[in-house]
Amino acid sequence: MTSTKRISMLLLCMLVAVTCVFAAGQRGGQAGTFPARDITLIVPWPAGGSSDLIGRLLVADMERTLGVRIPVVNTPGAAGTVGMNDALLRPHDGHTLIANATPHSHGVNGMAPWAPRDWAYLAAFYVPGIIAVRADSPFRTIEDLVRAIAANPDTITGGTAGIGSSGFVNMEVLISAIPELRGYRHIAYAGGAPAVLATLAGEVDFTPQLANEMIDHLRAGTLRALATLTEEDLRLDGVPYVIPTIARAFPQTVGVLPRGDAFGLMFPAGVPMETQRVLEAAYLQAMQSDAAKDFASRVGVIPWGLNLEESAALRDRDASRIGWILYDAGVAPNSPTQFGIPRI
């Protein structure tokens, strides 16, 4: 082989080697992009509640967008705190999501050491609160229920998903406007769906849980809504009557309405922003799906689809509004100032 040919072969080998190194580098860069593997969705409540239904709806569409599986793990306990703590202990890389309501009062209620701002949040659907009783209940109106609670302290029972849950917070906020409600006896269950079932079974006298957790029973007539915690009367598809706003009977509640909660996805705020944006984009696309629109109509919720910044503003507003109501009422043991929550 001539020296010219040897040089040519050497140059060709060098070119192949450089190309291989460059290709390997490209593959390495792609492997470092998000998502690098399957994502886990933790639902910190039992199956069938608001968080579970909404979380499963969203990730079913996000799986197609992101090209990975998103298995759902129900990890109930301590009003959602067990599952949320689990997510905080895992790497903050976006591969662990939480399906839950607005993270506003865990700290002030003494249930967790973290602050609301420790979570990035995506508020998907707003779910109004409803006060409902079993169909054969002697309480025919919200006035009947309030009078009974005032006349029989600690005997009229209300079932919620536990301290810090939407139903519990609904009652505490209402108590700030209707002091007579303070005499109800709170019974905690493992989730919104179990609290509704307990009302149907006669274990408790009423439930202040959320619309989508009880709408099938309202449609079937086995539950009867006494009042909605929205600012105006509420009409739900398939429910043969308009549910009156509680403000009709108790105008002083106007200042604390609406009461319900926004449900969606969250993850630790320490997740890199570029990863947060990938998750946000997939979530926003899921909110545009026919499945999301059909879900809203079917279960009586309001589609919001807020982005990261809008959801953060909602989180901070509710953390202040609800945190200070709970603390001022003596229900929450910790001051919101401990968690950097101003009074607004």
C-alpha cells in the first residue's frame, strides 16, 4: 500500500471515529432530556375521589403526548400528606407527579413542615362545594340544618375527607360567617367518596364535600343538595332542580364564597423549570381534549386549565385567605407567617 493510500485510510478511520463520537454524544444528550423514563402519578387519596378521577383523566392524555407511561399509585393517609411527602422525598426531576387540590393549608394545620410555595401547581378543574343530605333526611333546607346544629351542639354530624380536606375547609370557612355551624360534629373519612357513602349509609347527617364526588347520587335522587357554596345558584346536568346558593339563606356568606377547590397536578417546586414547562405543555394539551370537556359536563366541574403562573397566584391567594381564617378561628395551630404566608 502506498503512503498516499495509507494516509487516505488513516483519514477515513479518523472521520469514522469522530462521527461515532459525535453520534454517541448526540444520543447521550437525548437520553438526558425529559422525560427519560416513565413518570409516576401519586394520588394521595383513595380511588374514586376528585383527585383520583381528575389525575387519571389528565395523565391518560399526557402519556400520548410525552411518549411514556404514567402509572397511577393511590397512597392515601393523613389528608393527602403521606403521598405528598413521598413525592418530596423522591428526586425533583419531574418523574413524580401528585394529583391533588390546591396545596394551601397543610402547614398551618400542623400536618406537614412544607409551605405552599414548595409546590409547583397546575389547576385543571374547579369543583364547587355542596352541602348534601340523604334523600330521606329530616333536613329539607339549609336553614333546617343550621337550626338543628345550633339547637343540638355536637350531635349533628358532618362527614368530610379529613382535616385539611376541601369539605373540612368548606365548613371552617362557613363557620367564620355562620357561627351556629360551629356546633356540628366533624367525622373524618379516608376520602371524599367514602364521606359521601357514609352520608348515604346514614353514618353522618350531612356532607359538605364536592360536586363531582356526589353528582351520581344527586342525579339518582339518593342524595339531596341543600345548598351550593357558589356565588350563584348551580344547575348540574341530570339533577332535576336548581341548587340554591347558601347566600340566599345566609347573605353574610357572600364574602367567603365561592367555596370549593381547584384540582389538578403538582410537583416539587425544585423541579427544573425546563422540565416544568414540558409538563405544563402536556397538561394544557390534555385540557383541550374531548375527554376533558366531556368529563366537566358529566361530573359537574368547571374546566379552568390554568398555567403555572396562574395556578401559583391561585395557590398563594388561597393559602392566605384560608390559612388566616383557620388560624384566627383557633382551628389551625400554626401561624401562616411560619410559612411565609402574608395576610391579604
